[in-house]
Amino acid sequence: MEDNSKLQQAMKIYKALGEPTRLKITRLLVNEPDLCCSDIGIRLESIAGSTLSHHLKQLTDCGLLNTYKEGTYIYYSLDRELIRMYAPFVMT
């Protein structure tokens, strides 16, 4: 049963990373952890705020991103252990 759970998680992660913008977000967070949505948007440039929020939610839902709230801002960072396990390329 545990193998099925890992398989399901792997499928969610690979599906999330299969979208170019989400892959860019994870690669960005490798070198710049703890960025808020607006900081990520500035670094990625031509992406609408609502679209970026959707991508961040997808990455958070599959477990790749950790979040914490400070005031009105939500900060995002990679779950590095999960990245190393399922998608080590992101760390290069």
C-alpha cells in the first residue's frame, strides 16, 4: 500500500513539474528560498498574478512547496527532501 502512495505522489509531482512555468518557479526557489508571490512574479516577469497563484497552488498541493505567512504575505520555499527524492534535476 505504501508503494501505491509513493506512486501517486510521484505522479502529482511529475505532472506539476511538466508545466514550464512551474518548473521555472521551482528552479528559482533553489537559489532564492522564501520568496513571496510578488517577488516570484517580478523574477519571472511576464506572468499574471492570478496565473502565478494557480501555479503556486499546484506546487504546494503536490508537496513541493512549503509556505508560511508573515503579515499579509505568503512565502514559498522548496521541500528540498522531496525534490531530491523525485526530481533532483531541479537542484542542478
